Amino acid sequence: MKYLFGPVYSRRFGLSLGIDLSPEKKVCNFDCLYCELERAKPVENMENPPPVEEILSELKDFLSKNNYPDVITITANGEPTLYPYLDRLIDEINNIKGKSKSLILSNGSTIHIKKVRQALKKLDIVKLSLDAVNDKTFYKIDRPVKSISVEKIVEGIKQFRKEYKGYLVIEVLLVKYVNDNEENIKELANVLREIKPDRVDLGTVDRPPAYRVFPVSNHELLKYSGYFHGLNINVVERKFEKSYQFDLTEEEILNTVSKRPITQEDIENTFSLETKKIFEKLLKEGKVKKIENQNGIFYTKEG
């Protein structure tokens, strides 16, 4: 698979089959401190975007052979709304998704653009990020291209909330010593009460980040969640409610861990017995490497 990865278990959305719209390299208009992808200079456009037909071919093939996941997630090795054929792709996914829900994971940077809002309105779930609501903190944590302002993002989200009938999730990710100060959190909470999302996901650094930054503690997350009174606040924790048994090839495993580092819990709860054997083989051969940090042990692709 070139564009699909997983299925992987998402702490927020259940079993997720990912679609990567920029598999060759990182294409993002942010360079967030906490990003699990490699560091890269932020850009405004996606060069050589993949054809919709190639993505759909992979998706149809997967769905013909496997159980439908909880969500089909549009993402990217970067920011998926930079993909120029997003509107058509969403239409095609909705035609074949069956019982799965359609979801996009976006940093919210383009939500002020009308054609982006028109496309995202067709999705079952839209997740947008909002880590700060003042430019100083926003530029410090999310490191966007200079043309992006957090004021445009906030106004775009407010407009989208008025237009969108689906399930809107706003993700707030706190990084210790960067955006976890009381002033920023109070400002965020006030803005989110104006937006009225269906859910606010409050989390911190989990997977190995691009830069040397640190998570806030679970105790602090729970304390900060109290500032978001009046909102449906979800403090993000890793937990599995059920196990899955997916058969992945060697190529599919390597493709998945290269896009999203996985934990031992992921392996135990989503891989079939045969897939676990293949994974162990890849680990012994050095094609998969183990990374240990303050959040635990993760496995990713070597090189």
C-alpha cells in the first residue's frame, strides 16, 4: 500500500484506516514542536499530488478483503487540506465507506477558505487543532508559514461551526513550558465556548516528537481540563475497549510504522497472530526499531 496505512487504534476515534495524501515527503504549512513526523520547512502548496483514482483503488481493495474500520481517516505526511482534489476525494470515499465514518485530521490552517469548508462539510467527523489563540504562543508552538495567523483560524472555525452539521472536534495539545500557562489555557477555553464544538480533546505529547519537548503530566491535564467548563471535554488517554485481528503484509507493517509509531499495546490489540510473527521478524532483521522515551516504548521504521 502506498497511500493507506493501518488499521491503527486511535485513542480518540477507534479503529482507524488512514489515507496519507503526501506519502513521499512531509508537506505541511506548520512545523509543530510536538509533531511525530520529521522536521521540515513549512510550505503552502502540495507538489505532485496523488491521483484520486490511485487512492480509491487501494481503498476499494482493502475494504473488499477486510472488515470496515470505525473510521476512514484522511490525513497526510503533513496537512491534508493542502491536497487540491480533496473535495472529489471526499465524495468518492463517502460513496464506498459503508458503515465506516469519514474523518479528517487537520491543523485548521485553511478553514477560513470557503472551498475548504465546503469540502469538509461533507465529512462525518472533522478534527481541527487549536493550541493557542494569541499569535505569540501560536507561532512558538505551531511554527506556521508567515501568511497564517491564529485570528484567521479562529474566525474560520467559528464560520465552519455555523455551516457544519457533522461532529466537530477541536484538539488542544499542551506542551510543557510552551503553551501550558494559565493565561493561554483560559483564553483557549473562552474561545472554544464561543465556537461550541461537539467535543474538545485535551492531550499532550505522546509519540516521539520532532523537537525536544516534554509532555505535561496526567495530573496537570486533569487540572487544566477544569478550565473548559461548559464544554464536552475529553482528556485523551490510551485505552482499548476491544481487540482486532488484522492481517498485514511485511510491506503494510513497514508502511504503517513509518507513518505512525506504534506501541506494544497497538500490536497486541490490532495484529493477528501471523502479523505479530512478521513484525517480530522485521524487528530481528533491524527493519523496525524500538524507541524509548518518557512516554514509553514505540516502534517505527528504521532509516
